[in-house]
Amino acid sequence: MNSAKSFREYYEVSFFDGRDNAEAQKLADEFFTTFIHNTTQKIELLESYLSKGDIDLFYDSITELKYLIEFSDNLSRYWHLIRGYSGALSKLKAEMTVKGAKNLYAYYYSKYGDRRLLRDEHWFEKKRWEFLDEMQNIYFEDDLRKFFQKYEQVLSENMKIYTSFIMMFIIDLETWELPNISISHALKSNC
């Protein structure tokens, strides 16, 4: 099933429960219009946090989009990845020293070390352990700075991929007969 279609059907049920069709359709259309507007604004805000280097605020704010992971494997995969990167970078930024990096590695190893065996079987685990293995091999402050900059860029690039999946999800909503919603108009008004 199309993820946008399942999203639409999931939320429409609540509007049609005990209401006449015209009222329910109006409420549903308003909900989807608001969803499109708010989601595009949230994405723009998240991108602005990254461009300003405010990883803490990005990490805290990305949770507002977590509910979408239920509707798309790609949204789930990239949401978890950018959430993981931003969380680790936020912690690293709080103690930006080689010792801080070693402590952070020890923290993640104690939490996820038993999952290391999955690195060749699971996409996310591979990404996690690439990050952790590279962090473990930091011995100089300059290497730490380069590592941090590299993964800030990796986070930014993965956010672009996540954003593209969100935008495709929004555009797909139009395919499922939203008669009173001009998605193109809603997207343009946010640009």
C-alpha cells in the first residue's frame, strides 16, 4: 500500500466517525492542509538549525516528526539515522575533547556493543559502527575537529535525503484525491 494512502486512511477514519460526510470531509481537508503547511515549516526550521550548527536544537526538534516513521520505511530509516547522528554529535559537542570522544565511545559501546555483530546485516547498524569505529580512532584534537565537521556534513546530507522523502510523501497525498487541497500551492507558500 502507498504510504501516503495509508496515512490518509489512518487519519480520515477519525473524521468520519459519527459525522455527516460533508462535515467530515471538510475537517479532513483542513487537517491535511495543516499537516502539509506545518510539516514543510518544520523541515525548513530543522534545516535552519543545521545550517547554524545548532545540533542540540535539531536533535530535540526532530522528534516532532517521529510519528511519520509508521507510514514509510524510508522515512523511518532516515529519521532514525539523522536522530542518531544528531544525538551523538550533540553529546560530542558538549565535551569536544579527545577524552570526551573516548567517553562517548565507551557510552555507546556499553549501550549497543552487543549489536556490533549486526553491522554487516543491517543498514543502520553499519552506519552506527562506522561512526563509532572512526570516533574510537581519534587521538588528537585536530582529528576530532575534522571528525566532527565530517559528520556534521554527513548529517546535513542525510537530512536532504530525508527531506526529499518527506516532500515525496506530501506530493503523494495529492494523488489520493484531496479535492480541496492544492498541495503545490501549499508547498509554494512555504518557500
